[in-house]
Amino acid sequence: MLDPERDYTDSDLAALEAEELERVKDFSLGEPALVCRWRLAERSLPLANRHMRALGARTVNGAPLTPELLGWVRQHVEWTLGDGAWEHPDGVLMLVIDKDGHAAMSLGEFEPLADANVAALRGRARLAASEQAETGVAPEVLFAERDGAVVVGLAEDAPRAGAVSLVVDLASTLGVPVSFDPTLADSDDAAVFLVSDEHGVVPASDGEGSLGRRFSEHYAKLLASTKPPRR
């Protein structure tokens, strides 16, 4: 893993990269068991620590990720953002782990949701809940506004994805009451918004309420304030 206290020269990084290429020259990724998609901003990963905590709560084949694999992810996030994010500075970092515990990382363009109405957001939340049942963490969660309070579509003790933990903490900071309801995606609430590691905070395009827009604005400010990583 890269030492955050050390200033690496170009030759140091080249040597490390050569070692990594030699290690994985015979590597081939099998059937994906876990896919994480994390939004970037200015070649940085704004919620890096939250994403890593959530990754540590995920499972593959019912087993937690090994410390070695988590270390590999941390190392490759640094390498990817340091050298490979110039073409997609505000894109998406994708981590894929197969059923044998092999991992790969890549970058791509960010594409906003084509449909963000209430029904579409509920559908995405249901799909994410299915992923939660398999891997332990839902990458997208539906939220609702009720009488000035926020309802989170999770059980209170469920592990939270990076963006979900951010919005829950933000609500507490702003003095907004928070409750939890894992059946929220099947409710008839109209004032809903999706919280996603890839898409951030997405208020329903045909929904009601103001908290979703408020949290979306705070999330946009977070992305705008992110500084490029130090080379």
C-alpha cells in the first residue's frame, strides 16, 4: 500500500506499477459478485473514508472482505486517482469483485439518471435492497420527508453506504429528525429522494417536499469544494 506520509517520485510509482503488472499478468476476473460505483469530483473521491467503511461491511459469498483485499482497494484508489482520472475528473470510479475475491478497478463518465420520478426511484431502491440482501450494503436508499422529518428506507442497525451515512449525519447536524423504515420503498410517500453513492442526492422529479432539494444542494456544494489530490 502507498505510504501517505511519503512523497513518491515518478520512478518510484513506475516501479510499483511494474510490480503490480507482473503480479496480475495472469489475472482474469470471473463472475462479478460485488460492484461499487463511487462518484468522483476533480479527480478526488469526496467520501473516500465513508466508502471504505461501507466496503468493510460488505460481503462476497457470505464472507467479509479480507484485510488484504481492502488494502488493495485503498492502494488502487490512490493510484487510479493519481494517474488515471485525467480523462474522467468528475466521473465514476467502479470497483468489481468476483466470486473468487479477485478485484478490478476502472473509471468512466458520470451519467445522470435518465428517469428520476417517484416510481423510478422506488424501483432503484428495491433493486438496491436486493443487493443489500446479497452483499450486506445497499448502494442506493430511498428517503422520504414527513412533517419536516426524514425517514430512511433502511433498518436503523443496517450498515450504510457512504452517501447514505453522509446524509443521515447531515440531517442530524441540521437538526432534522431522522427515523428508519426498511419498507419505505413500498409506501405511498410522494416527498421522496434517492441517496446514491453514484448519483448523490436525487429528489423525485414529480415529488413534493423541500428536504430532498436541500440535501441535494449540500451534496453539490461538497463536490464543488473538493480539491484535486496532491501529486
